[in-house]
Amino acid sequence: MTDDFQTLCERLRASDQAALGMLFRCLRIPLLRYVQAIVGDSGVAHDLIQDVFLDLWMRRTTLNPAQPLRPYLYRMARNRALRHLRDERRRARKRAEHLPANSTTEPLLPDTLAETHQLETLLARWLEELPERQREALVLSRWHGLSHREIAQVMGISPRTVNNHLLRALETLQRRLQALALTP
């Protein structure tokens, strides 16, 4: 598939719109899931992925054919998602500045879940509680099937650091699962 992506990259550099369409059809869903895992909102994720492919088209003439395209797109998507989260936090702080001082928000009560969904819910919560870099490496590895080298390129770190993030994340999840099994 790497050769296919390299060919598509060359076609994209030559302003071949069909190549962009093929890339979109091939990578839209995995990128969408990845961004949705970061931002937590499918509508926002759709918008961000469209922006990524638009940005790719705008940058097509400057693409480096030696750079693998798939990790490049994941990195673009990651940066776009993180920028969105940063902007959202900034907007939330500004909104909070305008709230009255005595304003409080009631915590949401969890819905009663069937036993089969309790573990999924716990796993999702545990994933959210992982440090951001560990969670990102785990999602890219287990949910998107990227290699350590590809994850390293997406995250801008070494493959060894990717391995360390994955090991720590899996150890944390394993400890929590074992603790859950010991609880009556």
C-alpha cells in the first residue's frame, strides 16, 4: 500500500484531482475515527477532516515525495484536532469569565448501563484518563493499525518513545482491569 500512496502523492503533486479523491475515499474513515477520538465530536471531526484534505490540496505542489503520505495526513489531522481543542478551551475560558461568580454546574449522573456495556464504559473512561501522548499512541496503534514508525512520524517522536508510551498505557489499563477483577 505504501507504493500506492507514493504514486498517489506524485499524482497529487501533478494536480490530479482523481488522486485526491482516491486518497479521500481510502483514508477518510480512519482519519475521521482518529480525529473523533481526539475531539470527541463526530460533526467537528467531519469538518476537520474536510479541512485536512482541502489543506492537502492547497499544499500539493510542496509535498515531499520521499515523505510517506499516510503518516503525513495523520499528523495534519492531529495538528488540526489539537488546534481545535486549544481554540475550544480558549473560548470556554472566555465564556467562563462572563458567568456570574455564584454560577455552578451540576455534575451529570451516569445512566444505568447493562453489564455488557459497563466494561466498555470503564475502558473508555480509563482511556480518557491516560496521559494524552499515551492515549494517542494507543489509539493510533490499536484502532488505526499504524506501525510504531508511522506513529512516530505522526506524533513527531522516536519509535522507541512510541514503544514506551504504548507499554505504559497498556500497563496502566492492565492494572486497572486486574483491580476491577479483584473487587467483589
